[in-house]
Amino acid sequence: MRAVLRAHDVRRSFGTVEVLSGVDLEVSAGEFVTLAGPSGSGKSALFAVLSGFDTADSGDVLLLGEPMTEHPSWSDCAVLPQVMGLADELTVAENVALPLRLRGEEPTARVQALLDELGIGALGDRYPTELSFGQRQRAALARALAPRPRLLLADEPTAHLDHATVPLVLGLLRRAADEGAAVLVASHDEEVHEAAHRRLRLVEGRVTAGDLTR
Ligand SMILES: Nc1ncnc2c1ncn2[C@@H]1O[C@H](COP(=O)(O)OP(=O)(O)OP(=O)(O)O)[C@@H](O)[C@H]1O
């Protein structure tokens, strides 16, 4: 398997507190990997660095063998942040279609199919502010999946969802990996970790092989 994402000795401090103290990790094409860790351990801080949104103080982040850039394309790296970041001036369907339009494609049936699979097929014409948090989270996932990204980084993708909806989201994340994406998911949700091929854990600023106890 080929590493799509590789981080080596990544360090990041805020003020005098070193949150990431030499993180090493790799996620390969076709893998669904989860990251656990106590609240405040630095999972979101790590995702910000891994997605190019933030810059490490030192260390390397490589996407497809190249240094991570500040704005990777949605096709290379799609991010589902904890704060969902949908564009409020676009409808849900327009939001999901955006990564396709940005690479010059007309939106396809895939946009509606993803919304349908996530149980929000009737909400495509609404604006994000007219949706519940859980519905917005699903719309943001649809947008991340639409361009079939090589790397998908999802921070707490089930945080606002009810029990019936979690399997829909996990099914789509697994399918993205089965179709060749490298998928890394930070979560406190045991159900998410149970669905993973491999589990990691962030403890005291470093990533280790994880287990189901958080
Ligand atoms: N931009 C920032 N400025 C200052 N401190 C920050 C910043 N970002 C994160 N931190 C600090 O880094 C630590 C890790 O935060 P982070 O949000 O990454 O944790 P987390 O593991 O994602 O937590 P949770 O599971 O609760 O979402 C916290 O102590 C937080 O206060």
C-alpha cells in the first residue's frame, strides 16, 4: 500500500504549551484509520496541520509524496472540520457541487446521490443556516466526498448525529476507503473506531497504535 499522507516528527506549540511533540503517522490508499485521544489532546490541532490549514513549528507533512501546501485541492485533500465550514450563501446542493465546479466539472448525479445516501436528499435547495447541526454535518461530508478525494480528513464526523444516522456516515467513509481514498477520522465515538481498519491514539503529543479504550 502506498502512503497518501505521511507526517514525520511534527511539532506544534501554542504559547509555552507543546501540543504536538513529534507526531509520526502514515495513512495509505484504501485505509480507514481512526484517531482517538482525550479531549484537549490535540486531535484538531493535528488535523489543522495535516490539512495545511496550520503550519507545524517543525517536522514534515507529505501529501502524495509532496510537502503539504496551504490550500491543497479538494480532489487531493478533502476536509470535514469540527466546525463545518459550509458556505452560507450557497444552497446545500451548491455547496456539495462546489469541489466539482472548482475543477471545471458540471455537477453530476453524484451530488444528489450523496445527499440521498446521507438521508438529506430533500434538503438540497435549503441554505445551511436552515439545517440542524447534524444535517449540516452530513452536507459537509457529502461535499468532502463529492470530488472522490485521495485523502479525506474528518474531525468528529458523527458528533451531532443520532444512532440511526451514524451507520450511514460510517458506510460512506468505509466505501471511500474501499474505492481507494486514504481516510483519517478523529473521534470519541467507539462505533467509529470499531469500523476502522486501524486505530491510532494521540497521547501526550505523540501518536501510537491505539485500542478501543480512550
Ligand atoms: N490556535 C490555538 N491557540 C492556542 N491554543 C490552542 C489553539 N488550538 C488548540 N489549542 C490548544 O491545544 C490543545 C489541543 O486542542 P485540540 O482542539 O486540538 O484538542 P482535541 O483533542 O481536538 O479536543 P476535543 O476532543 O475536545 O475536540 C488544547 O489545550 C487547546 O486549548
